[in-house]
Amino acid sequence: RIMKEINRGFSLIEIFVVVGIIGIISIFSLANLVGRRGYAELDSVVREAAATLREAQSRSSSQEGRVIWGVHFENTMGGVPFYALFKTSYSAANTVVYKRLPASVRYSSIVPGGFLDFAFSAISGLPSAPASITFASVLGDPPVASTITVGANGLVSF
């Protein structure tokens, strides 16, 4: 009787092909994950900023503290961009809520060193002027942006 030798296992070429396929799938998955994280952070910041604008509007229309309320957005030079809920006029002493933007989100409508204030009238809650502010994610390709608009009628939308 002659016994045939049976090779059990994988050849080196088969192993390289499988490792290559896994590598390609991993690269695409990682790129997709980074893009989704950037979009999720952008969406969170925009929702929080819109809620802060609505809070300022609500406090003004209810005459809380008998002062005007507003939100200050600042794109600091060399620092972390932020926005702040303020009463009367923006200053450190009048700031009620202060929020920094995450590292993955930036203002795209405010130049570095610039700022934008939204103030709302007492009783009516109408803005001093209609305006908008745009945030952008620095993660993902292509970059994603989202704009919050405060209309002349006081509607805050994004």
C-alpha cells in the first residue's frame, strides 16, 4: 500500500491574500468611523448652541432679571473657540454659561480673533438683528458644516 502525503494548512500566498483583504477593509472602516465621529460632534455642538440661543431668547422674553440676554460666539486667536450665554452685555462678569468647542469643531463664519453676539429684546424675544453662524468639522473628508440661523421673527433654526 502506498500512502499519499496530504498537506494540511495554508500556503504563504493564501495567508498574504487574507491579511491584505483584512487590511483594506480595516482602512475603509477606520476612515468611515473618523468621519462619523466628526459629524456626531458637529451635530452635538450645533444642537447645544441652538439650545443656548433659545435659552437666551426665553430669558429675555420672560424678562428674567429685567435685563437683555444674549449669546457671544468667539473664535479666539491661538485659544479654544467658545460661546457664552450672557446677561446685559458680554463680559466675564455677565457670563452665565460658558462652553468651549471640541477640538474637532471650528467656526467657519467667524474669522480668527473675531466674535459675533446675538442679543434678544425683552418681552418680544426678537433678535437685535437677524444673523447666522456656521460651524465646521475638521474631521472627515469632505468636511461637513452646519449653520444656525436666527431670523428676524426670532426663529432659531439649523
